[in-house]
Amino acid sequence: VINIKATQPVAPIQPTMWGVFFEDINMGADGGIYAELVKNRSFEFAKPWMGWKIERKKAEEGDIIIQNRHGNTVNPRYISVKANNISKGELGITNEGFKGMGIKKGLRYDFSVLYRHQTGSVKLHLELIDSKGSIIGETTLNPTGNGHSWKKEAISFNATETEAKGKFRIWFEGNGEIDLDMISLFPEDTWKKRPGGMRADMIQLLADMKPGFIRFPGGCIVEGIDLANRYQWKKTLGPVEERQLIINRWNLEFAHRPAPDYFQTFGLGFFEYFQLAEDIGAEPLPILNCGMACQFNTAEVVPVNELDSYVQDALDLIEFANAEPNTKWGKVRADMGHPAPFDLKFLGIGNENWGPQYVERLKVFTKAIKAKYPKIKLVNSSGTDPNGDRFDYLNKELREMNADIIDEHYYRTPDWFLKNAGRYDSYDRNGSKVFAGEYAAQSDKTVSVKNVNNWKCALSEAAFMTGLERNAQVVNMASYAPLFAHAEGWQWTPDMIWVDNLRSYGTPNYYVQKLYSTNKGTHVLNTSENGKPLTGQGDLYASGILDKATNEVILKVANISDKEQIREVNLEGIKKFDAKAKLIVLKNNNPEALNTFENATNVSPVEETITLNPKKKISLTLAPNSF
Ligand code: AHR
């Protein structure tokens, strides 16, 4: 008998309990949710022609060159095209996109460019081309401006076919010299149809989860390969041509998946992340660099007495998010189109920064932020050690500092997740809260290219998460990581959502997360069998909660056995309940089962309404390997 003390809530469940962790890894942003189709649109990648090919039918030295303008330090490069009485098809440039371009038949594509005519007049013939080289959409832009100042011009056209591996070509025609920069192409069907916006199918998958928070922008990219390449939120605001790109932390990392052309162009920056959080009803949770570069790269640190600008960045971010438009940073937000504050409540300082150097720096940040913004809850970084006590020192220090929230990460085996379902049972109920900020069961081992998102891993996470939920008094936030991966451009597996240029699907792990976040309830209920919480006895893991808003009792049960199990459920204290209940089951007989592009819902929830006899006991049949 699973006994639920249904009328005696034990602890509240925070609305932030189940969230998402976003990082620009695995082409998560550029080539991912950022819907720009042109790779290296401003020629600022390490090699200016990365992503581009010059098409010359009539070779002429110097007809297209890269120029580097003085005085523009954020976007110095552009191209100069010298057209010497050329016709369409003689001189052009082709962009390969991010692993190709996903093009959809009938959809409108919006082209824009910054240009200036140095002499004469040059036309731009724009073509979408399929993988065989056929034209599947075209138009002509006749830039009319002349003179030496840069102008922006835009034109739209429709695609005539669907193609997953499209390219984009520009042929030049005329006689003269034209300079081009920020060559951009977006589909019309972005999230909320915002020009220059995000890929709608990917964002919809997030919105469907109704996440309690969204953490951004990472992960290791917060830290950067070195401090010069750390994530600096102020450089991600304003017009996109003024946002200075940097090398992505995941560019050359892990030799087995090198990605030398992986840059962060910041078309997607902090304003857009805050807006996304608002769109999907999630609390924004930005994480800032604490003065330390990635521990797996250079591990550079800023001297403690030189942290001022880093700390100021944190204070200014709170002003950017929360202050009225009559303040310096509130105005920046308002000028970008959001006069109302974003109501930031949480801020992370440091990601996976460990050791005494972190504590020293964190103390400086905490003092300054708490003095000015005492209500902001700070997320501090910690770790978990499967083999010892490596993080005991840090956890002790953080707790002595009365840390608001401590961020623990675990990429471990399914077995670890099952054995640790009781991890938080012994944590101090009154001390610092926990953010299970990055976790995922690994089918092979941590940082292995062989990891897959199989049902065994997802089920072990579902079982473990009953323990997070049961301990909601301690655990206030949790998120699976990483979130997105492009099937042809990933550095890390497993990942929650997989995409290619046209398609996206949720893994079994996605459905586990979604079941939790769409059934998050408001209060923990004491749930037990034979007087003990279900943490694996009889291969069952369970957590019962109450949703005070809907008056529902929600029971989550993971049956990790390959046998069906039957339990009676006793809603202790409830005299009368509805005859109708909802049963949502995620299951598969094969622990190795996967979702794929072709079979995207192989492991996905099946929902039915069941009729209960309020006079009789509730009997629950738990399928083998099911949640
Ligand atoms: O999620 C992938 C990486 O794992 C994150 O960037 C980092 O925080 C962790 O090491």
C-alpha cells in the first residue's frame, strides 16, 4: 500500500522547482535557437571566409576582398566587391549555413545587408539553392543608396521547395564597387514572428514544458576559454552589428568533436534571454562570471583586488533587469523595447568554480550585491564528488556564508541516480537551498561520445527526481543539462532535445522533465510504504504532492523492475474524491529504447482518464519499466 497523507502538506514546492538550463553548446544558439541562417554574416570568425565560398566564373584578382576598418573594434571586417561590367553568374559568394540551411517550401525569407556604394552601381541577385545546386527561391536587390555612409537594405522572397541542406548565394551584377557587411537571412516563421528572432519549433518544445525558470547563458561558456573570452552580457545588447563576437568555449574543446568555426555572435543576447523567459513564463536565472575562467581550460583568475568591473557588471545587470527606464541600465532595456522591468529574482555567480579562489571572489560579489539588492537570491556554484569528499570544504564554506542557493551538478550513471534518490533526505531543512543545476544519467560515462538518451537513463532520472520533489523544502530548483544538440554539430551527449535543420524532437528524458514540470503541484505530501519513503524498495520510487490551486493529489511512481507491480493507494484523510482521475504513463519494455527524428514519440506519455470507485480503495497497476 502506498500511503499518502493527503491532507497534511509537509512543505511548499517552489514554483521554480523544475526549469531548463540553456547553454550555447552543441549549436544551441548560433545554428540552433537563433534562427539566423547565414554563418559568419559579418566575416569576423577567426578566418574571415569561414562559411563562405567565392564563386568566380571569370577570375580576376582582387574582385572581392576582406577589408578591416579602423575605428570599429567590435565589427571591423567587411567585404568589398569590385564589379567590372559583370553579369549575373560571373562573380558571387555562397554561404553554407550552419551544417546547411533548413529551407521550407512556401515560406518567406527575409534578407538584409549593410552596404555602401563606393562607385557605380552593383545589383545583388539572391538565390536559395538545394543540395543538388538547383535554385529554390530567388529575388534581386538593387541597392539604391550611394555615398560613403553605411545603409541597411532588406528584401524578402519565398522558397519554392523544402530542403534540409540548402545554401544561399549572391551573384553580383553591374559596374562599380560595393562594400557589404552583416549579410543576413531569416525565415519568417520565427518564435512569435519576431524579425531576427528564434527558431519556433525549438522554443515551442520549451514552452510546452512550462518551465519554472530558465538558466542562461551556461555552463562553461560563462567562464570562457580564458577571461578575454568570458561571457560579458553588456556586449550582447543593442543593434546586432554592434555586438562583438567571441570564440565559443566549445570551439576546440574535446578533440573528438572539434568545431573550429563555433563562435558566439550574440545575435541572441541577454535582452533576448530575458524576453524568452517572459514569453515562456519562466523566472530568468542569469549566471555571471565570478572572475575565473574555465577550470578545464586556462583556469585564469582575476586578482581579488581587481574584481571591481566584474562586480559592477552584476550590479548593473540587476539594474538592467529591474530598474525603471529613468536609470542608466533601465533605459538600455527600455530602448531595446521593454520599458517594464523583467523582475529578476535570482542571479548566479560562477559556474563550476571550485576551491578557495572561488570562495574568496564570491565573498566580494555577495557583499556588494546584498548591500544594494538584499532581495536578490544568489546562486553559488558547488559540485558533487561520487568518490570522496572533494567538495566538503566548499559546501561547508558556502553554508557558513548562509548561501541562498547552492548549485550542484551530476553527470553520472543510471545506477548512481537510483542509489541517490535519498540524497537530500538528510540535508538541513533550514539551511541553504539546493539547485540541482545540471544533471543527466550517462549511458556510457561522463563526457563520452557514446552516451545516448535511452529509456533506462530517463527512467533512472524519473526515479531520482521523486527524491528531489520529496525534498522540495531543500531543493528549490532543478534542470537537466545540456538542453539542445544539433545532430551534426554536437560536442556533448546526452542532450534533452535533438534537432537538425528542419526537425526537432524530445528524448525520453525530455518527457520525464515535462511530466514533472507540468505536474509540479504546490506542496509535498508524506508518501510512504510500510512507513518509509519509496526510495527503491521493491524497485519503486514515489512522491506524492498536492496542487492546492486545482485540489489535485499527484502521485509520481517509477517502477524500475521489468515486472508489473500492483499497489493499493491510500489517500489518508480524504473522505471523498472524484470518480475521475488521470493516469499518464511513460514506459518501454526495452531499456535501450530511444526517440529519433523518424520515431520521435517512441517513448512518450500515454494519457487516459480512469474511473475510480470513491467507495473502494484505489488500485494502481504499474507497468514494467514505467514512470
Ligand atoms: O552541460 C555541459 C557542461 O557541463 C557545462 O557547460 C558545464 O557547466 C558542465 O561541466
